[in-house]
Amino acid sequence: TLLLSIDVSVLHLAVPHIGAALDPSASQMLWIIDIYGFLIAGFLVTMGTLGDRIGRRKLLLIGAAAFGVASLAAVFADGPATLIAARAAMGLAGATLMPSTLALIMNMFHDARQRGVAIAVWVTMFSVGIALGPVVGGAMLEYFWWGSVFLLGVPIMALLLVAGPLLLPEYRDEEAGGLDLTSAALSLAAILPVIYGLKEIANDGFGAVPVAALVVGLVVGVLFVRRQRSLESPLMDLALFRTPTFRTALVTLLLSMLVAGGTYLMVTQFLQLVGGLTPMKAGLWLLPAAFALIVTAVVSPMAASRFRPAYVVAAGLAVSAVGHLTLFLADSSSGIAQVVTGFAFVYAGGGPLIALGTDIVVGSAPPERAGGAAALSETSTELGMALGVALLGSLGAAVYQAGVKVPEGAPEYAGDTLAGAVEAARGLPA
């Protein structure tokens, strides 16, 4: 999870270097950046269920080998099309790794407290990776060529291929039926347009194309659900949604990641556009929040063994509220320290909800369906992050546009976004 999340954020630093070396078009560059995350989100449900059928360790090792090979292909890509294909393969392989690892945790740790701590460590690695991505990428690009940012995964995947068969148990559902390819296609056709539409809304605001993509995704999603109800061995076990705790935890995870995604966007923009930090320095300032999340997420299962989990989550949400209030009171004169402190409180408060919520979602499923439940947990996280960036990003842009006054003689695009204003300011005479 740490490696996969680093790969999400590390590429942004390498974009100028890739542009100079491979000369991609604007459209090709967007695909280089986005296709990795698109395919991870699109194939999570399919790969989680596939792991239940063929074996979670087996799928994990296949995915590790594919990820390593795809990373090497990205390292030595000699053109935009080759790099897009390599990134697509990395995304497909990444979708096998995430639900397999979480489902294996359910098989390896039978004690509820130990399992809770293991899941807490697992879920926090995503946030740590997002923060480390710019730091690691900046260090790599400082001394090596652009392809070096993709080398990070190769030794880790090689180690997993050696140690996995020795240390990890195998588990599969012996009574599961075959994989329904029509359901897999419908799942992909439902999730990808939704993720694409949300990303486009975040980048350019509401328009005909992203709205149409959302509608198409939702319509196909309805068809997907109807097909699952008619299958004896469905790709997604809809019976899980009849459990109130499962439904509540899944929706709560989605909403919490919505807030986290939007807050992360605003904080990173403040650090870079208002604070004037480079991506690498901004990543360093985000590390306190990531470490605060680790601490509270790991401690929360132990606290939940002594107190009701609802009380632990509520206490965390109160801490998050303090963080959001601190961010609300920040302005351009507050300094970076107040924003970083507020963001650390936000992340610290979210740790119990993310750790305990994920444990509830995956723990609600029978052991033979743990892979599918893990995939649903991660899909809700991906959708929540995308929704947060799209909705809160659009709201932030609207507030900026309503309040900014563009000076006479300044470019019109300075009134569209804060990034546009910073770019316009750089072009003004000293």
C-alpha cells in the first residue's frame, strides 16, 4: 500500500522531466498521469473477487511480478505510448495487490485486537505514501534521470516474490464458482466513467462531458447490480449490504475520505501556492500529519478493546473538528505552522475512523468473501477521495472566483484559480 500510494504522487514531480525527454502531447501527458489510478479503481472489485477464487497469495504474487515488470517497462520507456502502456499495466497489477494484502491480513490474524492493529498499519501506509511521494521523487530526480522514480517498486516486488511463498498462507474459497466476465466488464464500465467525471469536474468544473460520464457510470452501475442479483456466484456479494454495520461503515469510510481528499487538496495548494514551497518541501511539511495518523490508527484498536468503538471514533472526530476549525481560521498571514498543525489534528482524528471502519467492513464478511469485502472498502476510499477533490475543489474555486478582484492589466485567467493568479504574478514586471 505504501508503494502504490507513492507511485500515485511521485509522478507529478517527474512531469517536466518526462515532457522534456519524451515530448508527449497534452492529452498523452494526462493519460500518463491518470491511467494508473483509473485502472486501480476500475479493477479493485474484480481482482478482490478473483483472489477469493484462485487464492489470495497466488494473486498477490502474480500481481507483484506484473508490477515489477511493468515498472521496468516504465523506467526504459522510449516514447509516450510505451509509458502510457506501462503505467496502465502498473495500475492493473496494483489492483491485484491492494485487496489481496488486506484479505490476507484477515486470514493471518484471528485475534480481533491483533487484526485491528495490523489493519490500522495497513490503512495508514496510503497516507504516508502520499506524503512521501514528493519527498522521495524529489530526491531521486535530484540525482538521477526521470525513469528512476519507477525503480522504487522493483526491489520491493522482488523481495515479495521471494518471501511471499515462505511467509504468507494461501486461502481461497473452494466452493466459489467461475468469474463472470460480463460482471467484470460492467464493473469496470461503471467505475471508470465516474472516476473520470469526478476528476474532470475537479480540474475544469462542471461541463457536459464529465456530467455525461457520471450519468453513464451510474446507469451501468444499475445494470451491474441487477446482474449480480441474478447470478448464483456473483462478482459482488450484495448480501453484505444487508448487514447494518457493514453499510454504515462503508458509507462512513466514503464520507471520511471525501473530507480528507478535499482537505488534502486545499492544504497542498496553500503550502505551494500561498506558502511558496516546492512539492518536495511541501511533502516534508505533510509528514507530521501522516505520522499523527499512524499513531492514532494503531492505538485505536487497543482503545476499542477497552471502550466502545463508537466512543473511540467520536473522540477522533472531535479532534478532527479542532483541526478543521484551525484550518478555517488560517489565512495568508497565519503562516505555514498553523495550517500544518490543523492538518495534523484532522489526520490524527481520522485515524480511529479509518482503522476501525476498515476492520468492520472486512470483518463483516465471511472468510471466503474477505477479498471482495476488502475491494469494496478500497473502492469506497478511492471514490471518496475523488469526490472530495471534485466537490471541495470546485467549491474552493467558486469561492475564489467570487471573492477575487483581478487588477487592471492582469491576465483574465488570474481570476479563475489561485494557481492561475500565481502564474500571472510571475509574468508581471518586477
